[in-house]
Amino acid sequence: MTDNAIARNRGAGGTALRWLVLTVAAIYFIGPLLAAISFTVKKPGGGVTLSAYRDIFNQPGEISFGHALIYSLLIALATIVLALALMVPTQLLLHLRLPRWRGLVEVICLLPLVFPPVVLVVGVSGVYRWAQPGEDGQGGAAFHLLRFIRDSSHPLLLPLLYAVMTLPFVYRAIDAGLRSFDVATLVEASRSLGASWPTTIGSVLLPSLRTALTNAAFLCFALVMGEYTVASILLYTKPFPVWLAQLPTTSGQVRAAISVFSLLLVQALLLVVSGVGTRGARRKVASS
Amino acid sequence: MERFVRVTNVRRLGALTAASVLALGLAACGSSNDTTTDSAEGAPSGGAASTDWAAAQSAEDGGGMDALVTAAKAEGTLNTIALPDTWANYAAIKKAFTAKYGIKIHDENPDGSSGDEINALKSTKGQDSAPDVVDIGNSYALSGALEGDFAAYKVATWDDIPEGQKDEGGLWFSDYGGYISIGCDAAKISVPCPTTIAELDNPKLKGKVALNGDPTTANAAFNGVWAAALANGGSATDIQPGIDFFKKLNDEGIFNKTQVSPETVASGATPVVLDWDYLNVGNTAALKKSGVTWTTTVPADGLVSGYYAQAVNADAPHPAAARLWEEFLYSQDADGGQNLWLQGAARPIELVAMEANGSADKAADAALPKVDDSNPFLPTEDQITKAKDAVTKNWSAAIS
Amino acid sequence: MAILPTAIDAPSGAGNRRPRSRARSDVASRTGASRLSWLGLVPFFVFIGTVFLVPIGFVVVQAFQRTTSGEAHRDPVTQQFVRATETHTTLANIKESLEGVYLSSLGTSVKLSAITAVLGAILGLLLAYAVVTSRGSLLKQVVSTAAAVTANFGGVPLAFLFIATLDANVGVVTLFLDKHFGLSLGDDLGVSLAGLSGLALVYLYFLIPLMVLVMMPALEGLKVQWAEAAENLGASRWQYWRWVAAPVLLPSVLGSLLLLFCSAFSAYATAYAINSSAPLVTIRISSVLSGNVLSGQENLGAALALNMIVIVLPLTVVYQLLQRRTSRWLA
């Protein structure tokens, strides 16, 4: 609605600029992808073949594609829930009641992005080293807790670390969302009209934050489905990106196909999820 | 105000419940589909047998090879780290070990570095996923031994490992090595494949010569710089000519700094690669399938060899399996580790002894890239450290 | 002439001032409640404290330590080395991390990150605006999802995309130009993946989408009523942007700039894949903490990581000062 109005309002010059920007962006982003794809489908001696992509699923190994995918999907879900459940109330609180704390929280939320992931892993390893069992082989409570969350059959360590790694993006997205409308006035209006807090948050604030929340969730999802360094140094082998990267193939074409496939698969998954979300919203608007 | 706090708590509680349900879901999915059999009581808290093997310094120490095999089979799993399938024929070695003893190998972080391996050793004490054995660079082996990370263990063929290539107490021992070589895809360059370091300096090879990584990060790249040094008047005490040589290549646009990967080689972006000979040779078969003919030559003007080292984790979760793995790797049988490495074009450390006692695979031995190394380049640990310092200080500025 | 939006649709910047004072009196009327609000931040601080600050604390502490060891003697029974080691606090690591190649790599990293952050912010903003003002939700959906995926894309896969396109020998564009125009991409047009400019070109691939994603909510907050009101009051498009839209967007833009800077600053895998010898501090850190050549220099790596934090902290201070100025601007 708003978008269309703005679109209508714009003059011819604006539209031309918009098309130029979109075209250049398409060339810059899709061009290299097409170049890589053209390499993956080359057949020695001319011609086109999809065998590189088929080979992704023909690799020997104990872990199957489906299992690795579901493993990471669950981790992604846990990460998104953790990150959003933590940051939405926190940022609402900061925005409405504790503006003085915003600066500190903002800086803290930026820190995970300041250094390469290997530093965080070294730090985590340091914590594990500190808590490790002594000469007698018995560890304290800290050791048992750390061992429990690291266990690969229920890798709670990964959503925790990934939530931290996505914090800068989640914070920024939600912050931009909170700045895009007058939160305080809406809350006041809603409360003075008699709505309870759950209704205010659920029916007034969250829908207004829809773009911010979905973008934050997408970022979390894409990070988890593509993150390899931290998971592999922490010795996990089952997450999907780790499984993909560790497929025992030496063919350059298959390796390139793996990269392309990973990109397109996560993109497709996100499109499916966002399609579901939009359809739900449209239904809601239609019925209200 | 209280209502706000309470409501957010409820929301948070709901979210936490969702998260814990998810965690349980992960656990359910994990345990039902868990095909790798990490023994739940991985830490050697079991019967007397496993604790014995953690302290055994040789097979006899623990009661003989048969006892070792039995104990290892009882453990059922071996955790390895940073053993890529395409590195020195590890795919075949792992397969042969599992076929012979029925012990599953759980390989973690195959693309990990020696630093990652030591880091994992130090931070996974008491965990089921701790690596049992490591395959690391020489300097890491030396420092790890001093820091007490490794268990002392001497394999049955201990005496066939040359002096100076093993820790006298058995804390680490060299396993395989090779020479710096020039791998080349003749079809993608307009001149014959360079066979010496000097031939790399050819303007027709613009953008085509690559080192396998950064010399301060990658072992093969560091030794590649040293090979270039030797070819240009350098020595064990002077690696600067190597840095200068690559500076020259870089200034002339010959040096390609992108990271070498199967994709870059297959696509022809990096048709000439300096790397260990067993890695260059090991890639030949796969490249053939992509239609690339890859040849490997050891440059006569820059003969640099390097060996990696094996070590057993002092706190290995599967101590018997770890020691059996080492015995397998150092077995001189026709289907033992040493010959499997030889078949992967990696020179096993016991090659000299095996050639003498006739157990070396003759065909594989003959297929090794020809090397005339009558005067081997053997820098001391001190000289190596100084060379690393020099590269760290001067490489970046020279190459940018 | 400053054109101010009406009170009803006041942008959050200006709007914040009035409700805040009202909130204070609100809160004051329920005595004691404001003092307890900070309790709501406890979950956040507990989470970030345990999962992030503690591990990073270990690294920071390591940056100030060095271990000296005495001579090692071998125990004849266990064969293990026994030696006296002493860990003492020192500034030697910090000093070493600020000398020679480490200092220059830090400088290059800052330079590269700043340039790519600004470029990424400008181009990202343009793209975000183009997407937000487009008709139809399909484009927005595709761009949001693609941006999320691309923002997290990096390392060898991303590098290969650009190698396949622009590599001096086998790039699709290189070969095309050579075959049809006789032009050399590197020599004639000066475009190559070597050097910092090549690296910057690749960095933008994940920086622009990041900007798009975090700015889309802010851009959607630009109400069409403001543009209409401005037009009705006789403002030109430039005046609308300068006096209405820009002040509203500025806080988010500044925050996103900082985000992009940090994202570029901490990039490692992509940089290494495009140029293994790039003179960047992240490659230095990785070579000591996770490498195959330099063993025993973890403390130096920790010091380098600490330097990265120390570089960013003043930037956040500058950012917060700028934020305060722009919010004052709106009144």
C-alpha cells in the first residue's frame, strides 16, 4: 500500500533510476553466479551436463543429505528463537523505558562482529580448557555442563554461539525497525484504548516490526546454514554446511557445484518460508 | 510497569519453552539417527583394560599385539582429526584400517590445521569427541611434547624410524613426507611445464604460478619459499632470496595469490602450483576425471623435503584404538600404512629400511617423482624458527 | 526552509522526545517501577556474559600473558617432559602486535574496511530504496531472502564466483573481452582480483546485501504522507530528502555503516581465498591461532584480536556522539 503510493508518486526520472539500480545490481550479483554455474556444467569435450550436481548426492559417507539438512534446520530454528526471544523484549525495553542503556547494549551487540570467528572459537576452547577435569579425571559442575552442551547428539553449543554471532545483525535490524515508527505513541494509544500488554505487543508492535523481524530471522537462518568455520573447529561433522564442505570429492567441478547448490538451496528454503509468511499475512489482512 | 516486565517474562518463558522443546527435538533426532558409535563412556573410566593401554608405551607393555587388537576392537571407534581423504592417500588408509579391524573411524575437521589439532587436543579433555591421534607439523610436535599433550608410545617398527625423526621417549614420530614440487597443467599454459624454480620466472606464465597458501599459514607454502631460496643462492640460514624471488614474480604479474583449490586448478585459474609432491601427485587422478592432465616434477634446483609427525593424545578417549592405529600406520606389510602412504606418493619415514628389507611396494617406489637428494637440506629447529620469523616480517611487504 | 512533519506522524526521532518525558511522569506516578526496569535486561546480560564475554575474556587475558619455561628434563619412567613454567603478565605481546608487519596489516585492514563500508552503505542504500519503492511484494521477497543468503556468503565459494568471472586467465568476462574486443581486462581496463581493489570488489558482494537487509525496515518507515505533505508545501525532491528523509534515516544509516565496517574488518575466509598473502590483520591472526607454520604464538594472536576491539571501540563512541547530534537536529 505504502510502497505502491510512493511508486505512483514518483516521476519518470525516479523510475528510470530505480531500473538502472536494479539492473546493475542484478548484473553484479547474478553475473558471477552464472559464471560459476557455467563452469560446473561444462563437459570435457564440449556440451553441458549436470553430473557435478548429481555427484553431490553420490558421495560415500555415513551421514545422509537429509539428516545433515534437518540437523542444521533445527539448529537454525533454535538460533532464531533464541536470538529473537532475547533481543525483541530487550530492545523494546531499551527503546521505551531505558534509553540510557541503549548505547552500552549497542556496543556489546556489535562486538561479536569485530574479530574473525576463529577468535571466538579460541575463547570457547579456553573456557573448556579451564573447566576440564583434573588429574583424577573428575570434572566439576562446569565441566559437565560444558560437555553436555557440546555433545553432537544435542548440540546446544552451536545455537548459543550462532545467536551471539548473529546478534549484531539482529540488533541492527530490530533497531531500524523500532526507529521506523513511533513505538511509544502506538503503545500509549493501544494501552489507553484498553489493550493488555500481550495484545499490544502481539497485535500492534510485532506486525509493525514484521520486516525487521523477518530480515533478522532470514539472516540467522542463512548464517546457520552456511557457517562452517566455527562448527568444524569445534569438531562437529553433522551440520549441513560442514557436511557439504567435507564431502570427500576432489573434483573442482563438484566442489564448485557444491558452493552453488548450497547458495541456491538456502535461498529456496528462505523463499518457501517467506512465501508462507506472506500468504499468512495477506489472509490476516483480508479477514480483518 | 510490573505488567510489562511480567508479560515479557511470559513471552520469554514461552520462547524458552519452545527452545527447550527444540533442544529435545535435536536430541531425539540426534540419538535416533546417530550412526557413529561414540561409546557413551568414552573416558577411560571403564575396566582395568582401557586404563592400562593409556599408560602402555608399546604393544608389549600392554600385553602384546593381540591384546591390543582385542582392546581396540572393544573400544570400537577411533577419533581422528584433520585427515583429508585426498591427503597422502588417507582415504585408502582409513578404509583399510576399518576393513582389517572393524573399528569405525570418526574423522573430524578434515581441513583443520596443525594449530586446530593441538587446540582440539588441549580443550577436549574428558569429551567423547576428543581426537585420539594427531598428524601435525614438526614444530607443533616439538612444542606439544614439551607441553605434555602426547602419550609416549613406540610402535613395533620403532627402530626403522631414522634418528632425529622421532622423540627419543616416543612422544612423537615422523610419519611421511615429500619434496616441494611443481604441479602443472600443460594444456592451460603456452610454454612447456616448468621443471625448475628458475623456469617459473617466465613472462609467458603471467598470473599462472601459485603457492598453496600463505607462507606464514601453510606449511607447503613456507617450504616453497625456502625451495625458491635454495634455487637463488639461499641456505638454511638465509630464506630471503626466496622472498625476493617471489617478489620478482609478483612484480612481473606471474605470481597468482588466490587460494589454490580443486576449483581453481580444474578451471585453469592456477595451472602451475608449488606444493608437496604427494599432494600434487595425489590430485592427478581426480583432475584426470575433469579432463586435466596434471604432471608433477621435483625441481632439482630447490630440493626441500618436509615430514609430518604422528602423536597419540595423552588423554585419548580410545587409547587402545589409538595405539593400534599407530601400529597399523607403521606396519611394513604389503597392506600396511607405510606402503599405503607409498602408494599415495608420500615417502614413508621407514622407506630406507623397507627398501633394504624388501617390504617396500616396488611399483609405488618406482613411481615416486625422481629426486637426486645426495645432499639433503636439513635445517635445525633453530634455523627453521629464524626463517619463519624472517618470512613473517618480510613476506607481506614484498608481495603486496 | 525546514519542513517538519506533522505531529501525528512524527518520525520516531522527534516523537521520542515527547513520549519520553511523558513516560518519565508516567513512571514517576508508579513509584519505584523505573528502578526495576533494568531487571528486564538481566536475561540479555546473562546470555551475552556467559556465551560471549567470558570466552572473549579468556582471549583478552591471554593477550597480556607470556609463559616462560625452564629447561625440560625427561622423566625416565613416563617419558614426559618436566619443566618449570611461569606465566606472567606482560605488555610484550601488545607491543609486538603494534610493530612492523602487524601494525601495517592493522592499518591496511582499517583502510580497506572503511572504504568498502562507505561504498557498501551508499550502494546498499540505493538498492534498498529501489527495492522498497518497487511495486509488488515478489521482488521484495526475493531480494530479502537473496540478501540474507549473500550477506553470509564468503570464503572459497564466493572467491570462486569472482575467479570464474574476472580471473586474468580463465574469467568469463576476461575471455569475452579478449575474444570479441581484443581488450585485456587486467592491462587495458585495470580490473583484476589482485590487490586491495580486487578484494574490495568481492567484499561488496556481502556488504551491500547486509546494508539492504538492515536498511529496508528503516526505509519502509518513510511514510508516503511525508513526501506528499512536503510536495504540497512546495518542497523539491532534494529538499524532501535533505530535510525530511535524511534526518530520519541517518541514525540507522550510521549504525549500518558501523556494522558494515565491522563485517569487512573481521572478514577472513574471503580475503584469504582471493589473496592468501593479503596484508590484513585477520590473516595474521589466523596464521598464529589456526595455522600450520607458526606454533606457540597464541598470545600474540590474542593481542592482535584485542587490537581489533580497541580500534572499533572509539568508532562506536564517535557513532554514539553522532547519534546524539542527529537526534538533537530533529528538534
